[in-house]
Amino acid sequence: MSNFFNSSDDTFIPNIDDIDDIDNEIEEPEPSRKTASVWNYVNCKDPSHPEVPVCKTCSYVFSIKSENSSIKRHLLSKHCIVIQKVRKQTTLKFKCKDPWPEKEKLERDDAVVTWVIADQQPFSVVEKKNFIKIMNVFNFRYKVPDRHQIKEKVVQEFNK
């Protein structure tokens, strides 16, 4: 706290920024991550058992490590409450495309073949870890052809 004394009469004058007004503080509850419907039947803020799940119907105290299945089992056996499984799957509403259109893939493959021929590289170079790594740096979607595909393309290139 910053103190300020009036030099004439040594009166203490507190800094207004240091005064805590407890009455004006509003505590917002933390949002719960427990979204399953079983948690509607359980109270985790019981004053007699803080942070521990307690059944709202019979006040049964669960372990702090209790999960949905044990609470669901309790609700069924003790209260005949059946919790239905919710199976929702998100459906994406867009057309899937191949990583590359065929023409673009062929252009990239031809560039690799040209490099293999021009620099007299062995066909197996395309399967080396560092070659694949550098190709992924340039574009992670490009799948490098294997050595057999490169060999076929080289033979096709010389037969033209």
C-alpha cells in the first residue's frame, strides 16, 4: 500500500487505487467442463463436501475421481434413472478434394524425375528420409513417388 503523509500535520492519506472494496467484487462461477447429462443429477458444490460429487436425490457422496459411468450406474441402480447415450456426429457440408489435381501432381512428379535424370541421382533417393523431409518443407501435401514409380517415369521420358 502506498502511504502519503501530509508534511504539515503527518496525516495518513491512503492511495485510492490501493483500497479494496470487497463488497463490489463479484465472483463469476467457473464454467463446468462436465457436459454429460449425468452431471445434472450431481452437485459438485455441496458445502459439506466441496469439490466432491454428491447425488442430488439421495446425497450419496461419490469419490472425487468418479466418472460418468459410475454415476450413471448409481442413478440406474438406486433411482431407476436411465441416462441415454447421446451419439452426435458432425457432418461436414463440403466436397472433399484430392490433395492435388492430377495435372499438378504430374507436374511435380516430372520435376522430381527431371532432377533425378539431370543430377544422375539413384532412384532410391526419393525414399531417403532427408529427401522426403525437404519435400515436406516445400509442401507438406505432396506425396513423393516411390523409386519404382520414378524408374517408370524415367523410362517413359527416354522412350519419348
